[in-house]
Amino acid sequence: MRLEGKVAIISGAGNGMGAEEARLFSREGAKVILADVSEEAGRTLEAELTAAGGDAVFVRTDVTQEADWEQVVRTAESRFGKLDILVNNAGLSSTVVDDHTSTEGWHRIMDVNINGVFLGTKHAIPAMQRVRGGSIVNISSIMGFVGAEGGHPAYQASKGAVRIFTKATAVRYGPDGIRANSVHPGFMPPMTTSHPDPESREQQVGLTPLRRTGETIEVAYGVLFLASDEASFVTGTELVIDGGFLAR
């Protein structure tokens, strides 16, 4: 097992990529703290992983709240004795705000997408320092490299900030044995139950050299690599999982 004996926190673990990462981590031997704002989704996944023989615990977590991060890290250490891995996965999409000039929308997206990553990192670092090492994986996006016409511009700004913040974290805490890397998914299944119109989906496929959208498990395997000891000399870099979009 690639994560045997490891303890991991995954934010936004209740659905989508976060849930897929949690399932994969659990199968690979990690003890997983499921941090999500949705109690129903988190409890359901906790029961699923436990029934499959895993060791998982849900902690309701609003990633914009410092006290919630203190609690989730405290839970990792009190229940499992340490913290080895943090996956800052929670995020809002570019389409959650209709008005692209909304100041309120700007703050809402930035608060979750970058402030949540900062707070998670802030509170995970001391726990990792206590065990003399760890791995932080921050989920960014291909939009952390390029601009886009659609969606609120705060999304691109926040994902670019995640990419550079990851590098700053890697440089500052490398001497402590703590690695930090960012993952940049391309076009994926919708983050919500609402589906993009067929024309929009066709355009996304057309922009992707592999001529299809990605699957959440394909991102999860990339996160698994960076979280594991297999990536012990990998830090401060980006793993792009985009079907070739950025190669164009």
C-alpha cells in the first residue's frame, strides 16, 4: 500500500475530486480525515470508507474559518497521533457567481479558493514539523496558468495564487522536510449536479488534444503520487492533468 501508516486531511472531501481522493487514499492504507462543509456528504463517505475496512473520520469544516482548521488538525493528532498529508482540495468554480463584476463574488471565491488553502497550510505545518516532514498537495487548475472569457475572474486569480503560494510554501518549509506541490486539472465532470450545455462541453473537448474530458480518478492518482514517499524529491512544482490543454 502506497500510503500505509500515513494520516491525511482532505478538504472538500464530501464530493467530486475530494471524495475520489479520499477513497483512493483509504484503499492505499491512509487514515483519512474528511473535512467538508456538508455534513450529510461527509458522514455518508465516512460510513462508506469504514464499511470497506478503512479508517476515516468526518469533521465538519468551513475552510474559510480558522477555528475549523484548528479543530480538524487537532482531530488528526488526537485520533491518529500525527499528520503526514494535507490535500487542499476544497474550492468554488468560476460559475458560482453570475455577475462577473461582482465585488461580493470576488471575495467569496477568493475566500474559499486561496484563503482556505492558506489557513489549511498554516495549521497543518506545525503538526508536520512535529513529525519532521509531510506533504501538502494543493488543487489548482489549468486556469492557474491562463485566462478565460467565461466565469468570474476571481477563479483564475485564485488558482494562480494557489500555484505561487505552493511554491512559497515549498521554499520556506523544505528545510523541515515538508513538500508542497500543486495539481492542475483540465476540464472535468461538473462539480455540481448541473451540467454544462452540450455546446459548451463540445467546446471543452475540442480544446483538449485527447478529445475528451478528464475523470476524477485520473486526478486522484496524481494527488496520490505527490502525497506518497514515491515523490520524496518532488516539491515546489506543478502536476498538470489536462489531456494536453496547456500544450496547445
